[in-house]
Amino acid sequence: MVKDMKLRQFRRAGLATLLLVLAGCGGLVDRFATNLGEAVFNQPDPEIIRDGMPSYLILLDSLIEGSPDNASLLSSASDIYAAYGAVFVRDETRAKILTARALSYAERAVCERFEPGCSWPDVTFDEFEASLERLDDDHATVANSYALASLAYIRAHSDDWAALARLPHIESLLLSLVPFTEEQQLGAVYNYLGVLNTLRPPALGGKPEIGRDYFERAIEMTGGKDLAVKVEFARGYARLVYDQELHDALLNDVLSSPAEVPGLTLTNTLAKDDARALLDSGADYF
């Protein structure tokens, strides 16, 4: 027991030391947040992330307390909160809380880097769209974090019509980001656009055929290596239009493809789990 107590004290002391070091070096803070994100998405064991990430979320919170105006840190924290809340948390209440934190950080990051973005949560669609004309390459990172956090938030709050009403805003934002997005990242943007257009059936404003086009473009841009795109294609489009042949073909392709791809290993591993679950439930769905 004494040994365990000393171990806990050592860990607390180590964390406190790390926080002091990071707090004194802004560049190190930025690199830590960036490297943490890269380490997360290159991790082949989702359970390590599921079990370990809460500690790092708290660490990111503490770093932001010390650097509340650091747009890069806010953006990185938003990305990780959004990914964790959308992917790893099954409890709906917790998912809502975590994705709300992600969106809050993204809103602050945008406001620090892009002054018109300070009013984004409250403006009309026309005002929002007009502000996008002022976006340039310097704003791409924070704007992308805002889009990702918004998507995670909307999915977790799909029972909230006010959240769903933001879908056109986020689609317009993503389209505005295309010219400023590096080619290797365009697949993710097209995937998000595919998801946006297949969240709702046509009767409620969904545009499944437009969504299909975006999914196909995302697969082309990633060379088929981003397996999450194919899972979203099956779940969002194929199920929406009751195309079992396409549904099963996409998911079987996911299961036969390698998971370990730099920057995609974690999401690919999770995509394989989702593909198995969707195939298993397909017989009851179609």
C-alpha cells in the first residue's frame, strides 16, 4: 500500500513537472499537442486510446488554462476531443458533453485566428456564408477544426433541431476550405461532405446522390487507404437508399484491406470493427 501511494505521488509529481515545463515554452506546447494527435491516429490498438486518452484530455485542458489564447493548442485540443467524443464514447450524455467541449475550443480557436469567426455561432446563414469570402490559407487549420467539431457535435446532438439547422453552414464552410486544403487531406473534407449530405433522408433535406459523389471522390483522393470513408459510404449512403450489394461490397473491401497506414492506422482499425458490426446487422436492416 505504501508502495502504491509512493507510485501515485511520483506520477502526480511527474505530471506537475511536465505541466511546468510545457507552460514555460509556448513552442513546446504546440509541438506536444500536435505530436499527441499524430501519436493517437498512428496507434494500432484502440483500447490504449480508449483507456488512456481521458488523462491527456485533462492535460490539454490544463495547458489551455495556462495559454487560453493559443489558437494552435485550442485547435489541437478540439480535434482530439471531437475524435474521442464521436468515436470512443458510447454513452449519449457523455458524448454530448465531450463534443460540446470540442466545439467550444474550436470556436475560441477560430475567434483568435479569424476575427469574423467570433460571431459564427450566432449569425444567419447568409452572414456566415459572406464571412467565408475572407478565409485564406492562414485560417485553414482552425476553420477545419471548427468543421470537424461541428460535425461531431451535430451527430451527438441529432435530437436537437437547432444543431441540425447548422448543417448548411458546415457544408458551406467545408466547400470554402477545399482550395486551402492540401491534396492528401482533401479526402477527409470530401468524406465530411458525404456524411453531411447523407445524415438525413431526402424527405428531410438529405441529398444522398450528392453524398455518394463526395464519398467516391474521397476514396479516389485517398487511394482507397482511408477505410473509414468506405464505412461511412456504406452506413450513410448504401443504407439510406437500401443498396445492400454496394453496402456489402464496401464493407468486405474494408475487411480485406490493410489497416496500418501512416496517419490512418487508428481510424482504419476502428473502421474494420465497424465494418464487421454493419455486416452482421445487415441481414436485419435490408
